[in-house]
Amino acid sequence: MKNSIPLILAVLLGLAAVFAVSKIISTNTAKIEEKVKIVAATRDLMAGEVIAEGFFMPREVPVSAVPTQAIPWNRASMILGQRLKQPVQKGNYIFIQDVGLSQGMSNVVGEGEWAVAIQIADKAMASLLQSGDEVAIVGTFKIDHKGGAGVPPGQKDVTMVLFPKVRVLEIPSGKRDQNLEGVIIVLLPPQQAQALIAASRIAELTPVLRRSNDPTALNRMDAGMVTQETFSAMLNDLELVTIPETPKK
């Protein structure tokens, strides 16, 4: 009986090891990154070619590896009939910037989306953005408040996130007309497009560049809001600094 105890212990330890390894494998499997399909060339494509069926194929890549300018496979139809502005080698991605919109920009608008042109305050950011970038739209506007706690009624400035994730279709600034400076064109579902149009008339809009395909910060409520009280609260518990008449060494 005594000789069987080490054997039993060895069997139990072996089973425990197998269970631990299985647990690690299942955990790692659960952490495998999600993949998406994007548009890639089926053959070497020359500049000036008009894209037709058979010119492109789906290519599966991890979400974190999707280039900003890549075209999702579910939007592949938007490049049909468009003329390539530059050559694309077989197997390489076809980017939005590779395609000349010879049949109009409407062909690039996704199904169930509307393109909205908005004037933004940060013209420097507008010059840095590219087609395909993802941005959050932040608005600064005035709201009425009833007053209280010694504060008279009136209006106060509020800054908050309006749309946490919006895709940029094009940056026409400086390309056609000086009046387009600071203009960006974004894609939104119809109801949200209407809301953005209304917001552009009463608010100062600023795009904030997001990491492409970032799955976080998608709820506009999470960012909170900034008001004058935000800066007043920063003064709490701070020691008041006085400037001496004669500087001390």
C-alpha cells in the first residue's frame, strides 16, 4: 500500500498539470485578437486602370493591424468603376487615397450613411487629418442655467463629446476653394448627421484624432463635460502665492 501512494500522487500531479496547461491554452485562445477583412489587389494594378470585379479580394488582418486608409471589405463596392491614381502590387491593400473619385464622392459613401461637411475651429487639425481617419467630435457651446449658490442666471460655456467615433471621408481644405479651409467631411447615420448639422450652427466643433479601430472610449458620457466650474475647482486647496516686494535669495 505504501508503494502505491507515490504512484497515486504522481497520477494526481500529472492530471493537475494537464488541467493547468489546458486552462492556459483556453485562456490564450480566448485572447486571440479579432480579425477583419479589408480590400487587397488580386493582381498587379496599374495607375489609370478602372477597377472592375475580380481586381480585388478580401484580406483578413488583426483589428490592431488595419491601416488607417484601408477599405473594409463590406465597402468594397464603392471602388468599382473608379480609376486608380497609382499602381498597387498584387496582395497589397487598396487604400482610399489610391482611388480617384472619377464618378463622384457619393460612390464612397457607405450604405446607410450620409456625408456631412462641417467647419471646425482647429484648422491646424484639419490640415493634419486624412481620409479614413477616425475622430471624436467635441463641441463647445453655451447653455442656459437657472443660477443658484450665488451665481446669477444666464449662459455658461460647456465643452463635451458629441460623437465619440466618426470616420473622415475627405479633407477638401485648400484643394478647391479658400472658403473650404477648416472644412472636413465625415460620415454618419442619417439621424446623427442631422444632429451634427444642428450642432454646427450653435457650437464650435473640434475633431480629436482617435487611434484607428480603438474599441475603447465609445460612450460619449464617459468623457464628462468641462465648464467654468471645472477650472474653479482646480483652485480648491491650493495655497495662494504672493509675490514679495523684494525678491528673496
